[in-house]
Amino acid sequence: MAQKIRSADGVLQVIPPPGSPATLPKPGEINVLITSALPYCNNVPHLGNIIGSTLSADVFSRNRNTLYICGTDEYGTATETQALKDKVTPKELCDKYHALHKETYEWFQIGFDYFGRTSTQHHTEICQEIYRNLGKHGYLESQNKDQTYCENCSKFLADRFVEGTCPHCGYDDARGDQCDGCSRTLDAVELIKPRCLIDKTHKVVTRTSTHMYIKLDTLQPKTEEWIKKSWKKGKWSPNSVINADGEIVDARMKAGLIPAPLTRDLTWGVPVPPLGTPEDEVMTGKVLYVWYDAPIGYPSITANYTPEWKQWWFNPENVNLYQFMGKDNVYFHTVYFPSVQLADGRDWTTLHHLSTTEYLNYEGGKFSKSRNRGVFGPQAKETGIPVSVWRYYLLSTRPETADAMFSWADCITANNNVLLNNFGNFVNRVLKFISSQYNGVLPESGDQPGPLSPNDPHDADFISEVNALLKDYIDAMEAVKLRLGLQTIMLISNRGNQYLQSSGLGKALMTEDPTRCAQVLSRALNLIWVLSSLVYPYMPATSEAILQQLNAPARAVPEVLSTDILAGHTIGKPEHLFKRIDDNIAEKYRQRFGGVETKETAAENAPKTKGKAKNAASVFTGEKSPEMLAKEAEILEQGNLIRELKSQSKSAELDAKIKSEVDVLKKLKAELTTLQQS
């Protein structure tokens, strides 16, 4: 099929796809290194884990030159105890869950450049080298601590290897770190009648064990200085360590940091290396604490990806590090690990931009593997819902400033009324018209190749509005406002639908004014090509499907709308990008995945009377015309835009912007009411 594409710099996408051969940072340029929080390797991830780190990082990593690194965090007590329960070795357990994690992320089309693991020789060597540097620079100290000791096993027991009676509530099966009966945090030596998890008949006593600690108290002034500098330069997202005014708010830092343990009495982990000090003898047989070794997984996994890993991790002048995680991981990435890097003494690439999320909950409650509540790992694939729909819904509800709630009703609504009736409708309508009326060949429009003029006699408003939205998209992506970027895409596709309506695209226009009809098709088709690039980070499979139907290569994200697919270009076969999902299937999935509809969620999901819609689920009910569906999608996106604006730091300029957008929303709702009553 003939392709007619404008030949010019900046039109086609030149960024290699994820997983391409190892790339190295280019001197004199800003190179982006991306990590997502390493998932722990004793279970499968749920949807909240995925949107909280890996999926969000994946979106940011596309459409730019980056190195995106992740992998499974495999050492520590939790792995040893789970392996003991499953009657396998820790290595066998990690092999199993590493494969499950990898399978899950591959299905979600998360494009790591490399997905590794921490149980490697590179990891051991790098962890031990840093530890030795901490000792060399005087940032280690030994402390004696009372711990539980099993006389039959002849070893100290980590907290999760001990159970007993809670001293506070009397619960008989309290763990050494926490009581599930009263939720209090415990020290294992506090347990009454302690039992060894390996064999409950063993005798457990209290003995003193020596461990090494990092002097976070000594490092605190340096760490605070670094936090304030990095927060300001990298424009961190809202977090629990430093507020929008640049004030340290973390309770541990405000109270004064204390030395933190670096070693544990375990066998599954990185062996503590000798320092040439008197403590070496008592450190024999111990391992490095998982909270110390886990963040080092980022550089060690990079070392497994390329032998030139230091060009990424010791290159702060040329590399910006972006890290994605849930809010519960913030302290270890902004206080603990940066303190370790500072104490190490080398010129590390440190955190530039922090992107955190709040929690994604599930149908009125929390995800719970033990209660079979929520969607975990490969279960998303088993629903039959396409991966693009999953990615869209999770990203559209990304909990950037507050906890969010997964809802089957809202997920189905997102597919049927945003993806199908807004985005998919625009693409399909244009391509089907060209296919059926022009035999799949784009007619001559009279438009010159290159940017369209915002002073165009026919489409000045359309071109100007699309260009303004393109700027909003680019700005949102640069600021890592991923939800806003996705909302902007849907506003652009909705503007495309409006353009087709206002232009009167149809057989009548084709007969009465063939040149204008060709012009509308050319501009709409080129907008679809633009949308394929905008949507690529969010829904790569959808982007690929659009490109196949356009018969066009991947294009770069443009700053303005232009004529780049030219007259005479032959498109591919039009197909629907999305299919309708039956609304009734929501209850089936609630039953299957443990979602219980409470009175509150039932009220939210129940149909409302016309003109009184409160949320996405209630807006889309009954039989509606295409105009009504398009208007409803526009209302939904406008509401999302306003919520995004309200989450930002207040200013007079922002207040005026919010008021303006609220006025637009009111106008849209009035227009919808008119359509409903006609």
C-alpha cells in the first residue's frame, strides 16, 4: 500500500523501543534514568502495586530516551519465612515469584529495559563495597541488642521466625514484629511463651546479639541539605518527607534521626563483609539488612544489564534519576538510601524527581490476597478485558494526590463511554469514511505539507485549540502529571469528534463541496496520527493498532498540528479499536474477585435522573445519541481536569483558571441537558 508521508526532521519517532540493546548516557545531554520500586518476591502484585510504581514509570519512560530499570527484591525475613511455610528453599520461592512478576508485567506491556533481581553476584559485590566504604568513612557503629535465640536451632531468630502470646492483648499467635490481634508493633523479646517457627517444641530464650548500624544521626545535616536541594531542583511530587513550602515534615527527621541497623541474623541475604575491625568475628554468619540492600538493587540490576553501569550511576552531571513508588516507600528513597549514598563518599547519581502515589483501594475496601479480595497478577488477563482498557482505567484513576477506589462499574464505563464512544468513535469514523468513499486513499485537500495555520479561514479555532492542548500534554508529561496527560488526550479526541460534527462530514459534504470534504478528512486523519503518538505511552497496543490502520510509521509527539500524511496515501483496513463491555458483568467480577457492593458504592453506581449526574458511573445510562455520548465524555474529561487543577498548590492565577474551567463545565452540562430534552 502506498505511503505518502512528509519527509522532515522531527516527524517520525526515532526513540528505540523498550528492551533495545544497552544504551549509555550521552555526555552534554540530559539522560533520564528511571526506576520503579522493586516488588518484594514473596507474593504476586495487585492492581494498586502496578499503578503505584511499574505502570506509572512505564508511561513516563516512553516517547523519550531513557533507561528503565526494575526487578524483584528477594532477600530478607519475609522470603525466608514464606519459604519455610511453603517447604521450599528461599531461592526456589524467589524463582517462582520472579517468573510470576515478569509474566504479569509483560502482559500489562510494561516496557522495562531490564527486569532483574537482587539475588545476584553483582548485587552482593556492590552492597559489600558500599558497606566497606561506610566503615572506612566512620559512619558505622556496633550495638548490642537483646534478641530471641533458639537453643535447638543454635541461632538467633529474626522477628518473623518467632510467635507467641501478645503481652498487650493476650492473642496467642502474635508475630515477633506485630500482633494481628491488637495491631500493635512488637519486639520479639516481649512475647510471652515465644515459639520457634521452625519447630514449636524448640526452646526459645533471650540472648544478646551484636549488629552494625549506620549513623543516620551524624548524617542528618547532610541529608537534610540534600533533600531541600533535590526537592527544589527536581520538583518532587507531594510526599510525606518535605511539604510544598520546602519544610521537612517527616516525623523521624523532626525528632532527630537515630542509628539504623544494617545487619540481621539470617542466612538468606548478602553476607556481611569483614572490615578489619574487632567486630568482624561477631558479624560472621550474619547478612545485610534487606532495607539496606534493596535500594542498592537499582544499580546492581543495572550492572547486570550493562558492564558500563557506572556511567549511569556515577554521573550526576549528565543523568537525571526519576523514581516511582507508592507513598509507603518514600522515606527509604528520600532519607535512608540518599544517606547511604552520602556516607559512601562517591559522586552518585542521586534522586532528581520523586513521583509517588497514594493507595488504590478495591470496591469499598483494601486489596487482600488472604481474603481473595481484588485482582492479583495474571488475573487481569483472565477477565478477557483488553490490556489497553486496564492501562487506561488504572492511569485515569491514578491516585496522585489522594487515595482512589477501583470500581468495576467505573472501569466498564471508562471503556464504553470514553474509549469506545469518544476516542474509538473519532478514529473509526474518519477511517471508515476514507475507506468506503475514497477506496482507502486520502483525497487531495489543497493543504500544503507542514504546520497548519492558526489563522486558517475555515478551522482557525480547531487548529488553535488542538495546538493549545498539545502544549498542555507536553507540559503535563514533562511535569510527570500522568493523569492530566491522559485527560488531555481524551480532550483532543473529543475536539476531533466536535470537528467532524461542526464540519458536517458526510456524503452530502462530499457531493456539495468535495475540496472542503477532503480538507476535513486530511486534518482529521493527521490528528489521528498525532493521537497515536500521544496515546503510545498509555496504551501502546492501541497506538500500534492505529498505526496499522493508518498504514503509517510511528510518529514523534508534535508541538503543533500539521499536514504530514499527504494526499494519495493509502490507509489500512479500519477496525474498531474497542468493543462494548456488558454493564451486567460488573456484578460477576465482584463475586469472582471478592468485591462487595456496600450501600455507599451501590448508591454511587445506581442510575440517576437526567441532569443530576454526580459521577462517571451515573452519567452514562439509557439509550443515547452519539451527540449525547460525546457530550458526556467531554463532561467527564472536564471534571477530571478541574479535579487535577484543584490538587495543585493554590495561587491567584490557579484560582482564576479553576473558575474559568468550572464555567466551561457548567456550559457543557447545560448543553447536555438541552440534548436530553430534545
